[in-house]
Amino acid sequence: MTISPSASDIRYEPNETPPWPLTIGLGFQLVLLTIGGIVLTPAIVIRAAGGSDEYLTWAVFASVIVSGVSTILQALGKFRIGAGYILVMGTSGAFIGVCIAALNDSGPATMSTLVICSSLLQIFFATKLSKFRRILTPTVTGTVIMLIAVTVVPILFGMLEEIPEGASMSGSAMSAGTALMITLLLAIKARGILRLWAPMIGVLAGTIVSAFYGLYDTQEIVNAAWIGFPDLGWPGLDLTFGTTFWALLPAFIFVTMIGAIETVGDSIAIQKISWRTPRAADFRTVQGALSADGIGNFLSGLTGTIPNTTYSTSVSVVELTGVASRACGVAIGCIFIILSVNPKFLAAILAIPAPVVGAFLTVLIAMLFVLGMKIVVQDGISYRSGLICGISFWIGAGLQNRTIFPDFFDNLAGGVFENGMVSGGLIAIVLTIISEFTLKGRKRIQTALNVQSLTELQSFIRKFSSGHSWSSNFTLRVEAAVEEALLILCSQKQDGEEDGVLQMVIKGESEHAILEFVAADSKENFEDRMAFMGADVSNPNVEKDVSFRMLEHLTSSVRHERYHGTEILVLEVHRSTVIPQRI
């Protein structure tokens, strides 16, 4: 994928600082858009699991504090921790199902230990992100996101009937219906900033209606102080690692990886819209975002609350306002921390009736399901990817609803396969591994990263070509692409630097080839260089661009992914009847 220079409406780039009134004002706007989800997610989990009010108050307080700290880490982007962009962190709805299960089965101490263990895996995942690129495909990630909805929706529908004893069920229906309809109408019809406020307006309207039916209890709000700390409701950690821990650990690990996938998407999106001149995504930034996300989850487990993830609202607000300054991200985190010691503000959100919360989250979960569908089809859908998605989704849905051999799967691996997201996701990963690594037509070679390796690489290409019936013209085209790619990679080395190791993987069909080069980290992004190199051939530096120009002519797409210590250059070459002449 190649990017093109274009005008941008960005007013302040990440490294620019707007006036402080604007910084704080935009910070408050994003806080108000996200604070509801941060507070309501632990409330949903703890209420559904029958937890105590003391623990609920503590978990909400801890969630807001951790969200503030991790948002600041994301904005600063120091020491390979954080993206260096505005990425608001908050409690993750994907964890609702597994956290309820953990609280019901063994209590908050075990849940905290599970969160900590899974967060360590996420931090490790961030350091090895390049190794997982073939497994965490759009088909896998999209299917799992759709299954999140299948897993959580029954819980949300159950909340519609959670009303105080003696209250009218019609009040529940009217308040939930109001919240749902207004949210949907604004989301469909409204434009600009009003659309971003649609969820909050819908919840407010539903809460007002619920008050007429006696469902909104204001006594807790009245009793709450304006400033104060909650009673210490920290549940501690369960380090016995019993049967329940091992039964739930796979589910927590898997959901953590889903959160990581969401963070990958958000960190790529925020890079694309935060600069006046568009840039290719830098996966070192993605690794930093994942590390900060993992640290946020670690802090969540340590404090006994629900894990974090990035909020996609950040991308929408930056695109809408044109302000991408890191200073705004720091301001958002600081405002979160200040609000965490305002019990009255938090009590007002916690008092929102369960039916209204259920209706509000139903809209978000429905959008999450559609997002999963979009991810699956974003690069087109083939016979193989369609089969993987379809089989994985429906088996996951069947296991979640206990319609596939329930007596057998209830007792298998501690019942972990009862969770549709876990079972369907594991099936998608296994099928992807089988599809990716057992298909014919993939060959690999490893050599030194120097110009002298060209002869060896071209000989390798000819041998591969003879087994795939390529035409001589197409074979020469692939050889030429390999030569230019090798010259570009070698030009990135510092003077006197020792030769590194170059690994090349080729896979292809009849006159269609995909070449993947894995080498040491480079000094620049090749996609950016190809997009923005000068068109004036009289430029004295034009010789530096020759290989890039040739590569652009020889290939149909160039993708360059930069990780810490590793870079991956992927070229796609299609059949052509004429080989471009050398410049």
C-alpha cells in the first residue's frame, strides 16, 4: 500500500503544543466522551457477579486512576512505552464475560491474578509483534471481534430486567427504549460533534425517563462527598493457582490478545490522521502502544479492577478537531486522575439504572459486531478466508449457546470451551495456521545482507520459477524487483557496519509473486520515501531515488513494516508483458 501526499486539516501535530485553554478544553471533551464507559464497565461486571458495594466503589476508583496513568504513558511515548499520540485508555468491554465468570467462580482476588498474568503476555507480545503477523490475520481478528458480541449480548439483555424490587417492568422498558432510540437516531442522523455525543445524550435521556418510574436513586449521589477517597476495597491477589485459575487463564489470555488487536488498529489509525503530510504506519509506534496497554492491564490487575484497552473515540475526535498534540493526551490523563477523587461525579454515573446501561451497551456491541465484519472483508474475502470465518463463528456461537455436545464440552479443559469467543477464536487460529503453513508454493532462503548475495537470490528465484511455470519475462521482472529491494536494504547500513542477515520468503502462483524480506531495522520508511521523493530528475539527490523508482514500476504494491530491531519489506509482483527499462 502506498500513500500519497495530500492536504490535511490538522491544526496541531503531535509534537506541537496548542494554547493551554484549548488543550484543557479538548481534554475535558474527550474525558466526558469516555468516562461513562470507564466507570460503567466495572459496574456492569461487579453488579452481574453480585459483588459488594465496597468493592464496586474501589474498582471504579481504580479504573479511572489506571486509565489516567496509561493515557499519559500513551501520550508521552518514552522508552519504547506508549505510542506518542493521543490514545485514550479505558476499561475494556471485551473482558466483561470472562471477568464475570472469574468473579462468580472464584472471586476478585483470582480475577486480579488472571489479569496480571495475561498482561505480562501482552507486554511480551509487543516485543515480538513481527513474529505474529501471519497468524493474527484480518480473518482471525474480525471473527473474534464478532464473537465478542455473541458472548456479551446475553448478559446485556439480562440487564434489562435488573430493576429494584417493587418497581414496574414498564419503567425498565420505557427507559431502555428511550436510551436506545435516541442513541440510534442521533448516530444515524446527526453530523459532526453531535454524533460523537450521541451515546451520552441517549443515556441521559433514558436516565431522565427512569427517574419518573423511580428507577434512578439519587440518595447515593447526595451522600457522596465532592472530594474524597473510597474505603480500601482492594481484593488482594490469589497466588494459590488453583483449578479455576488454570481453567480461566486461556480465556483471559485470548481476550487480552483481542484487546491487543484493537490497540494495533487504533495505533495505526491515529498515525494516519495526526500529521499534515500523511505518513506510513510505523510499527515501532504500534509496539509502544501495545506496551503501554500491557502496563495498564498490569496496573488494573494489581489494583483489582477490569483491564484496559485503547478507545477508538480518540481517532474520531482528533480527526474532527484537527488537534493531535501529545499535550492534549497528557491533559486527558491528568483530568481522569483528578476526577477519580470526586466521589459525587462517579456516584452520578454509577446510579444510572441497569436497563439504560444495557440499552447503551447493546448499541456499542452491535457496532463492534459490524466492525468485525468489516475487518474480515477489508482486503477482500477468498474461499479460504470465508471458510475459516464461517466455520469458526458458527462453532463458537454454538458452543456459547450450549447447542453442540454440551455434556462433553462442559467437562473439557475446565469448561473453557463454553466461551464462544475462546473456542471460535482458537478454531480460527488453528485453521489459519494450517492454511498458512501447509500450502504449497512457499520457499525460504537466508543469506548475508550485502550486494554480493544478489547472484544467490536470483538463482533461487529461477529455481522457484521453473517449478511454477513462470514466463521468462515475468521471471526477469521478479529478479529485477529483488535486485532493487536488495540495493535499498543494503543502502540503509551505516559505513563500516557489519553485514546483517537477510531472509527472503517467496510464494506465488502463475505469474503472481509475493516477496517478503526480513532484515535489520532501517533508518527510514520506504513507503514514505517512495510517496514523497521528488519528481524533478535534475535534483542532485535523484540517484538515491533510482531504486525506489524502479521498485515502484516493477511491483503492484510495496509494504514496509518497521519494528524495533526488525524490518519487513513485502513486494507484490504481477504479470507484465513489458519490463520497464533501467533508468
